[in-house]
Amino acid sequence: MDIVLTMFGFDKLVKIGTISASGDFEINLSANPIGMLTDEEREFYIDKLAYGFQYGCGNPDDFPEGEPKIARDAGYIALWANNEWSGTLFPVSDEKLQPWMEDNGYNDAVQASFYKVLLVTEDVEVQKKCINFDFYNDKDIEVGVEYDLRLKEGLNLVQYQFKSIYKTDPDIRASFPTKIKMTDAGENPEIIWMAKYFY
């Protein structure tokens, strides 16, 4: 199977690796797929940096103020075979976090990390902290979000670390993170690559 990103639609898959029948795989994020896009497609797909992250920080217009359109969240890491989406890779530091990645409404978050691919069209550094709120059981729960990122032009692997978890009544909703830190994953991140095949 090929390992691909579908951030530009199924007609312009971004291949980043392969996986064999035995489960051996390799991923390479060194290529910059921005050259695949026409000027019109670039205008459509590339958005503000604030929209490239799973967790926001207040008003996107203030992140930082006047941020140009330079980013695209790559979304799921897809396994592609016989011209169809055949499975998904979930990169985590703890296997217990994988169910949360699939459905965070019913599966508890745990103190661990997950990883996502982010495309940026220029080098950028982001150091920012903020407080968001999540509503649970008739009250607002503070959620601390921190960015400490040095992103290079092209594809980047971003680590989302859950540093604390709010325990909930599972009959109401799943436990959720209350302290999240985003960093670049570095050279040799300790990732467990969980694969889920559709058939």
C-alpha cells in the first residue's frame, strides 16, 4: 500500500511512503508538495496558520495578527491500495490514545501524544500560550494551549502532547485534555504507528 495525504483531494494525493504486506513501512516528509498546485488551487487549499492546528488559540485573526495564508492541515494519513482508501495510520506515543483519535466524544483522552502532518509554505516560528474553555456538566473548564514550534517550509510532523486530562462521567462524555502542548516532533520521535484497515 502507498501511504498518502489527501489534503488536496483524491485527484492529487501526496505520497509520503509505502507499507508492505508484512507491516514494514517507511515515511519520508522531505518533499514539498506545494509545487503540485496551480495558483488557483493554492488559493483554495492554503489557509491561515491558525487553521492548520487541531487546537485553536482565541481569535484566529490574532494568531499572530495579520497572519497570511501559509498553511494546510494534512488531515488523516491514509493507506491507499487498488485506487481506494484502504486504511488509516494513527501515530501516537501510547496505544490507548488511538481510540480517542477516531472518536473523542466516546473515547477517553490519556496523557500521551499524537502526531499530525502540517504543510507550511514558508519557515515560521510560533511561541504562544492561551486559555480556552470546554463546557462540561454546566460549567466552563479551562483548557491551556501552548505552541512552541519551529516549522520549516514543506511538510512538518507536529506533536500534540496531552499534559493533563479532565476526568468526566462517561455517561455524559469522554474525558478530555485540559493542558495541550504543540511542538515539532524532532528527528527521532518515539511513535507507535497504529494501522486500522477498512477490510
